[in-house]
Amino acid sequence: MLKNKEISSTELTKSVFDRIKAVEGKVDAYLTLNEENAMAQAADIDSKLDAGEELSPLAGIPVGIKDNITTKGLRTTCASRMLENYVPPFNATAMEKVLDSGAVITGKLNMDEFAMGSSTENSYYKPTKNPFDTDRIPGGSSGGSAAAVAAGEAVVTLGSDTGGSIRQPASYCGVVGLKPTYGAVSRYGLVAFASSLDQIGPLGKCVKDVAMVQSLIVGHDKLDATSAYREYPNYESQLKTDLKGLKIGLPKEYFGEGIDPFVKQSVLNAVKEMEKQGAVVKEISLPSTDYALSSYYIISSAEASSNLARYDGVRYGFRAEQFDGLTDMYERTRSEGFGDEVKRRIMLGTFVLSSGFYDAYYKKAKLLQRRIQSEFAQQFEDIDVIAAPTTPSTAFKIGENTGDPLKMYATDICTVTVNIAGLPAMSIPCAYDNNGLPVGLQLIGNRFTEQTLLNTAYAYENIVGGFKMPEL
Amino acid sequence: MVKGYEVVIGLEVHAELNTETKIYCSCKNQFGLEVNSQVCPICMGMPGTLPTLNEKVVDYAIRMGHALNCSINRICKQDRKNYFYPDLPKAYQISQAEVPLCENGYVDILVDGEERRIGVTRIHIEEDAGKLLHSDKFDGVSLVDLNRCGVPLIEIVSEPDMRSSAEAKVYLETLKSILQYLGICDCKMQEGSIRCDVNVSVHKPGEPMGTRSEMKNVNSFSAAVRGIDYEVERQIAVLEAGGTIVQETRRWDDVKGESISMRSKEDAQDYRYFPEPDLLTIVVEQERVDELKATIPELPNIKILRYVKEFGLNIKDATFIAESVELAGFFDACMAKGKFAAKCYTTWILGELVKFMNETGKTLADTKLTPDNLTDLAEVIENKTISNAGGKKVFVVLLEEDKPVAEIIKEQGLAQVSDEGALEKIADEVLAANEKSVNDYKGGKTNALGYLVGQCMKASKGKANPGKMKEIILKKIEG
């Protein structure tokens, strides 16, 4: 549209900020707005377009960034009191790539503190609301990223996914979210939660947008030793709707107890639609799935306890006002600066790494990780894509699960296994329940088969004729 | 043995590697620059940053591994060592816990003429921390300098194979000279580029090893000796008084000359080591391990043995030369000419050269001396063209200028007079003026001859060839 001059970037950006002004009071997706810079960026892109420059498809498009992705000169809080006034001196690699392609940055999006949570209720600042029902949570931790897209407060957004933090909110907010293969997108500048699981990925209203952004942010980065050396396709230009012969696996462990019957049925119906278009469906089994949640919480908490140790009040961020000596400064700073969920995970992680417990917890969890990885690898010898629910139910009410961390953790049951296995996965809307809340269809692929996932999602989107957005 | 006790010492040596850049970022690895000037978001541990390994560090550590006869673990990982301290911005140090890059090695050292083999348990790579700055000027707070954060270190852990502080000192000096030979560490003690922790225990002969204490903050080799001696005395005193030694970490205060308990075993920190998820497993090809092995020069501990056995140097001289890369390189180049015995060179190297270096604080490289020139000097002394006294004058010039020896001799008129006519003339004059001494000699007082020769030398202003002079005088007196 921008290229064909149907609308200018300035007009588009202005309309997005108008929308933010209209609905942000209800949604609370943003922690920091970047309007002045955004308008300047838009004007710059417009002049380039006027000059006939060949620009990236993302040029001039308003993009929101999750607040754990560092943005040079733009406050990056991780929704924590600890980093309330922290302004990073550098851009994350993914952010740099988005900027280089001419994206207009709308602002920084709310999240669960340090990406720990499933509802965005763990933000130090405010809970974000689900645009489909503002009494409900948008999911998390990338709740702001999903809600902003659903509410029209950004065209596309970047989120991060450690145990489902892109897919789960995408599912609850009825948008498309992609969690890339571990190592596909640089983690440099993504404030670490669990280094071996974290991955940045895009959220958008449609598969095409997500494919376009993913094509721009993917790639090896010499600043991230864990980013993979390989060539990546332009996913967007290779999208196709042909499902003939696509082998879809339905893992029985993902359709068992605890999954809402409507969610289950909706996912099966979606798969049936794809079968009608020529996909081949078979039931499979991933027997170690039951252990994934515990190994996820052990590994992610262990890494988090170490990754978050740097917030000690010495160099940047929050420091307790009153303290008596160094140890007291550490204790007070960290007690006052972190929220309950973050502290819970730091304690859990510290415990599982303690001498005497390491073998029983961390080491065992890493062994399970291997087993889970090999089970997936074995399945992907025969099938192309695994289809499953993204979440056991649709979005719950704000405050409904905050008193019971274990119940909250259980909402991640369908998504964490993918992070443990390092695989790519997507969530796309496939139904709406009788409250009008979206149900997510999760598609899981083998390592680096994002194109297959995107194609499958694109075909499905084509079958249903697009996804509906909420009215606010 | 000290007072009937066997002493057991093990050392952990930290050496800073002198790579261009730091271990996990591209900041310069340089000492002594402005506070917090050699830092970036990565070594400051800013949120979102990630480490990437400087491969040079692996190479350097493997070279040290080869030098200490270690087996190289071609596949190993890096681990996080978690603890809070203001000089550690990430609140963890990236190190190696379970599997070090190098292990199971040894180093042969010479202690009082005896060859001793000290086991090397392991060598691993890790990052250094920053430095806290304390000053009254800071108004009650401490400041932190992060320039040193991410400076690459190797930690060399020995077996408890040393039996005296003297042995520990030789081991430390040997490691230092090996590091210098490999050119991987600046070895500047005052800059902290080598630091060590000392483990000491004592036991009665025939009894099992005693409980050890670990001593930190040992900043020089002489401090290590003092610290060990203090600790041995302390432990023996405790045992003699009927007490027991507790396993603990102590801090050495070199100014006070005593160690203070820092923490007991019960309070030992739990570092919660786990594999560093931000870095890949280190995988070194066998080919690279072999290539690195080929770069190891003859090491000083081996040189010492060779100098003693092949060139007949005494251990003290051999050690002195071998432990200095430059002196040994120079001496080896001289000997390679195959012209003169070692003594013709060591006299100059250990005498005038070392004296000059000590007096001026300069190094050999600061002088103009070359093996060629020194060989020429040895030659003119050997063939009596000039006297030893003249040789010293030439040497002084050679330190400052790269000039042919012959030219210096000519300029300074140092050539000995060997011309018989000239010498006879001098002899005639001296004999005529010293009739008493001539008669003394004839009367059997042979030492009168020395006096006469001395007088002739004086008359020649030192230029007469003393041997020739003596011959002529004898001929004249005895007829």
C-alpha cells in the first residue's frame, strides 16, 4: 500500500497513534511511546518513497517492540522496577535490522516482568488487557505485543518466546505469532531470561506480515555465539497455499486431560479443513511431553537465577535508597526491585543449581531435554508439521490465576516443550468460543522449517478467509 | 621438613594472557589506561549483551598446556561461576569447572641441583574481574574500575607436590619463565599479571596428609615464600599445642607478615556452577592442537639442564641465563657460532651486561650489543690483541653503539703492544730504574718479577701485552 502510494507512512503512522490514543486506555499495551521519533521516521520514509527509492517491505510500517528488546536511547524496562529508568546504549540486533529496513517504531510494549509469566499481570507497571474482552488477560509474557496487534495499536510487533511467550498471547489475542527455531534470530540485545530457550519472533494480523518480518530479522549474528550459520529464504516471497501431501501429526499427549473440549474440537476441526485440501493426517505420540513442564521450569529458572544476578544496584537501574553495607544493598535492591514472580523463579533456580541438588534437578532436566529433542526428531522423519492447541483454554479473567502459580504455570503446558526442543512453532487463530474469545492452533515444525510452518498457516488462513480482529 | 613435620604445598596460579583483545568482547586488553576507558556493554554486563569467545585465548592456553606436558581436552565447555561482588558486573564469572582445556601435566624444575617433577592438575581459561578503588577522597564509598573485566586468564593448578617454600618459589619462577618464553603473559607482578593462591598443610612423616588451608592475596613470589613459611609455622604451632587445623581460606597480609582467616569450610561459597548457555562447546581440531605444539620453543627448565650438561655452566648461572628469554636467546646465538667456550660469553653476560642492566634498569634489547660483536670481542681478548681491561672499555661502547670491535680498539688506542723492540725499550728503562728489584729477583725473591712487569705495564699505559712483557723481562734478567 505504501509502495503504491495508496497511503503515506506519515498517514499510516498517524492513524496508528490516533488508534493508540483511542484505545490504549482500555488495553494498556504500551509502556513507552515513541511518537515524536516515529513521526520523524515516517516522514523520512515518505521522502525516500517520493524519491523513488527501493525500500524494504517493512519501510514506513509502524512496529511495536517488546520491552525486553534493547532500543538505543529508548527506555527498556523489561516491565520491572529494576530497570525503570534504564536507557540502553545499544540496539538489539533484531531491533537494528528492523530499523535498517525503515520500520517506524511506535514504542515499547508491556510484558510480564523479565518475561516471566503467562498473563502480563506480572508487569510492575500495569496489566495489559485482552482486546477481545478487556476483563481478561492477553496472555504473556508478550501480552503487550499481542494486544497491540489485535487492538490495531501497531501493524506488527516483536515479542520473545521462552516457554510460549509469543504463541500463548497470540492465541489469546487472536493474532499470528511465530517462535523461530532456537538460533535463527540473534538474541543479542534480548534481555536474557533463559538463555538456552529465549528467542525473538514476530506477531501480526496475518501470516504474510509475520513471514515478512521474520525474513528481515533472521540470520547469523557474530555477536551471538548461539545463532546458527546458515542461509535463510525470504519466507514471504515463497509463501504458498498448497497443502497437498503435507503430513500433519496430531500428538495424542496434546489432546488429553486438562485441554478444554472446545479448544480440542476447534483444533481438530482446523486440521480436518486442511485434510480436505490434501493434507495427510496421522496420530503420533510424544511420550515425554508430561515431563516437559518440570524440566522447563528447572532449566529456565536456573538460567534466570544467574542471568538476573547482574541487577545488583551497582552500575545501573534501581538501587534501594537505604542500606547498611554492601550485602544489605544487594538484598534490599533485589527485594524491592524485583516482583514476586521473578523472585520466586530466582529462588527456584538458585535452589536447583545448589551443590547437592544440581544432579537431581538441573542435570536431570537437561537429560530430559535430550530425550524430548530426540522424540521430536524421530517424529519429524515421517511428518512435516505437528498440529496441537496453543493453550489448554481461551483467555482467563484478570486475577483468576494470580494466587496459584502452579495453575498459572500449567497454562504453558502446550508451548514449553517446543522451547525445550529448540523447534520453531506458530500460533494462528482457528475458532472463537461462545464468549467470542479466540482459540489458537499451534503448528510445530522441525528445526529451521519456518517456511513449512508459514506455508501451512498461510494455507489455513486462505481457507478461512482471514482472521477477525476485535471491536473495541 | 620443618621441626619434624613434612610440608605439603599446592599452588593455583592465575596468569593474564596478553591477547590483543579481551576474552569475550573486542575491547583492548591493556593495562594502566584511564579508569573505565577499556569497556563496552559486553564486558560491563549490560542487559542483553552476550559473550563471544576470543579463539586466541584457547590457542594460548593450549600452548601453555603443551609446555606443561598436559593432555588437551579438544572438547570442553565453559561454565558460569556465580557470586556477587561489585567488581563482577554479570555477577558470574565465565570459567571452566568440570572439564578444563588442559589437564594431567607436569613440569620439571631444578631445586638445589636436584631435578623435581611437579604435577599440573589442570589449566583452564576464564575471565578476570574488575578492580575496586578505595580512597579517602571518595567520601566513604568505593569506586569500581571495569577495565580489567574480561581480561583473559589461565588458571594453572598444581598437584600438592611441593615440599618447601623454596621449592614453591622455583616452581613459580619456572612457570613465569615458561609464560615469558611462550610470550603469552607479560608477567608483570606489580601489574598483577601473575597472581597465586597457596594451599599448605603439614604432617608428621609416615602419617596421612594434614588438613590444608588456602591462602589468597599472594601478590609476589617472595610473598608466597613468606606466606608459606608463616603458614607452616602457624600450623605446626597449632598442632604442637594440641590443636587441630581447620580447613579454611586465609588472606595473606604481606605488610604485616601474617595471614588472617577469611572463611571456614562451612561458610564456603556455593558457586552454583552450570554450563554457560551463551557459548558453544569448545571444539579444537587435533590438527590445531598439533600445530600449536610445534610452536613451543625450547623451554627454560630444559635449557638449564642443557647449559649445565653441554656447556658446563653451574646451575646458578645456567638458571639465571635460561630464565630470561632475551639473555638465553642471546647466549644461544653466541654459542651457535661454535667459536668459543661458554665461559668467554658468560663472563660478559653475567658480569658487565647484568651489572649494566641492574644499574640502568634497561633490558638487553635496549642495548646495541649483538652476538657478533660479543664474539669479536671474545676473539680479540683470546688472541691477546687487547687486555681484559681494554675489553671492558670496548664492551661499554658495544652497549651503546653497533660498531665493529676493531674500530673501537683503533679509536681508543686499546691494542696491546706486542712489538718486541718497543717492549724491550720499556723493559730496559724499567730495569734500569729498579735495580733493587732486579737484585731481589736474582736473590730468589720471585715475586719481584710481578712488580717489574707491573711497572712495565704502567710505563706502557696498560697497552703492553703482559705475557710478552714478562718473557722479555725474564730473558733480560736471566740473560
